Amino acid sequence: SFIKTLMGVIFPLITYPYALRVLGPDGTGKVDYAQANITYFTLIGAFGIASYAIREGARIRDDKEKMNKFASQMFSINICSMVIACFLAGIMIFIPYFRNYQALLFIFSLTIVLSSIGVEWIYNIYEDYKYITIRTVLFQLVSVILLFVFVKDKDDYVIYAAILVLSSVGSNILNFFRARRYVKLSIGFNKDLLVHIKPMTLIFVMNVASSIYLIMDRSMLGYMT
């Protein structure tokens, strides 16, 4: 877990100076502005599910039947929040004001979907940090190579955005298929889901409060310029 966190710090130190030098302030500014605006919808898609699922799932992870039911409930709620977030993001993308950012916004909106199907909370519940770390570092290394190979001009900022998405959540596709090692996921909607909504909402509000001030300045600067 420490290695994974450390790589999350080192990766931007390698990629951002290169991207800034090649794309210039205009290209990197466009990417950062689009990413900041999509982050609001990513928070909606996440809906505090990861923190809640890790806390509650750790208590029952040794009971296969209970864990399958709980994981399916979390996944079902996450699918709902993902659909809502994608719908709201879609409305924003097609607002005339964001016409020049549509390609970037669409690419970053993939983060909402990939974060939801990634079910990384399952791997945290079972403390499979070795897999998470190897997978993360591998995708980051691939992303660095792609960056140096394909981002060569100031007009390559859309490619840079796609590489950022690949490095951060691209590996979540593997997560979804590998999750069957631990749980059997299914989608179902019933009143049993309601018991989880209140604590998730509290975590969601806390996450929004702690994230807004980190994102709002980028949105404001993009709007003002």
C-alpha cells in the first residue's frame, strides 16, 4: 500500500513537467480544467461507497454468503450512482459553453464508469495489496512510455488526457473480471439497499466537503480565463 501511494506521488513528478514543456500552459490548462469539472461527477458516481464498503465488508469477509450479498448490494448502488453521474456529466458536456472541451470532457467522463466497475474496495477488504500495487505500477509505466511516444506536439493534449485516464483507472477493467476470485457480483434492487444509503450519504458529503476546495480553484480559473 505504501509503494502504491509512493508511486502515485512519483508518477506526476515524471509526467507533468514533460507534458507542460510539450503542451505549454494552454494545453495543460485545458486538460486540467476539463479534469476538474468531471471530478465533481466522479464524486457523485463514487457516492462514498468505497469507504463504507471497506469498513462494513471487512467485518463479514470470512462469511462467503454474506459477503456475496453485501458486495452485490454495493455494486448495485454504485451502478445507480454511476448512471446518475454519467447523465449529469452528459448534460454538461453538451452545453454550448463547453463546446471546445467536449473531447476532453468525454475522455475524463470514462473515469466515472471505470471507477465504478473497478470495485477496488473488494481488494482492500481482502487486503490484496500486492495485486493492486503491481497492477497500478504496471499501468503507470505503460502510461509513461505512451506519453513519451505519442505526446510530441502542443496539439496532443487530447492524447495526454487519455493517457491520464489510462494511468489512473485503466486497470479497473482487470479488477472487474478478477473480482470473481473473492465474490460473486450480481445486480439487484430491493428495499434492503436503503439501509446503506444514509451512512453512504454522510461519507459522500464529507468527501465533497474535503474535495471541493481542492478542485474549485481550477474550475474558477478556467472560467475566468
